[in-house]
Amino acid sequence: MAFLRSMTRAEVAPLVLGDGVYLRGPTMGDYVEWAELRARSRAYLTPWEPTWPADDLTRTAFRRRLRRYMRDVREDQAYPFLVFRNADDALLGGMTVSNIHRGVQQSCTVGYWAGEPYAGQGYTTAALRAVVPFIFDELHLHRILAACLLENERSKAVLRKCGFVEEGVARGYLRINGAWQDHLVFARLSDDPHV
């Protein structure tokens, strides 16, 4: 994996290269492709995500999202990425490293989504495998937390393939699709064996 930090884009997540995919911070130029993929995948994503705001797919909402992302990166609170396929630069989905805690904890949370046309093809696994070294080697964090709904077999498989260890159930962990949902919690530590 390679990490290419841009000196002129300090408010955008850096480029992370993976096996067949690359991750980079979103820009306004991504709006149309992002909105189209999200709209096309809405029914597929709805059971797994928080309820979308009414204006979620608008240009104005995307601009607000980018401003929040820039602040989060600048303050080392989160690193949002879009995931693209190397072969044709197609937008596949997104991944966010968030809830960064420094001090004695040195941890973060990782979350991800894949557009419906690209789900189940190994792209999310490749993206997660690429971002793990970025988290440990570039951000110097010790622990990555990830969680998925109990019935999300696909996400459980991705996490296990990427070396995450199941830790238990967090009751009412996140408000997904309008209801507080229990989640299966996984973690990976910096000194866990490489996968």
C-alpha cells in the first residue's frame, strides 16, 4: 500500500492506494457521480444506514458535507474517503475513518458503504485492507473499531477477511433506518497479525 499526502490539500483525506482500488478525499467535482450512485443504490442502502435527510442528495447538502469533512480532517477527527476502481476510476462507494481518539486510547471507528452495482465483488474488502495500514502507520492509532447490524452477513465477512475480531454485541448502538439497532462490534489492533 502507498500513501501519498498532498501538501496543498491539507483539508482533504490523502490518497490511499490498494489492490485494484484507491481511496481519496471527496471534492465538489465528485458530486454528480456520488449523487447518482447513492440515488441508484438507495433501496439497497436504506436498511443499513441512518435515515437520509430530505435534501441529502442535493448539491447544497454535498457542499455542507465537504465543509464538515474539511474541518474534520484539519482537526484530525475523521478522514472521509471515496473508493474508486483503478481500472476505470468508477466510484464504488465510501469509507470513513472517524471518532479518532488520541491520548491513552489511540483509536478510531471505520465505516463504509458500497454502491449496489459494486456490492459483493471484493471492492470493500480491498478498500478496507488498504486503509488499515494508513490508520496504523500514518495516523499511528492502536485500535480500529467497526460495527455492523447483526444480520449483515456480507459486512461480517468483510471484517473477518480483513483481520477484525468479533468482540460482542453493542445494544442500541446506532440509529439505523429510523430505529435504534443492536450491532456486532469488531476490532483490529495495530499489533494483530497482518492479513
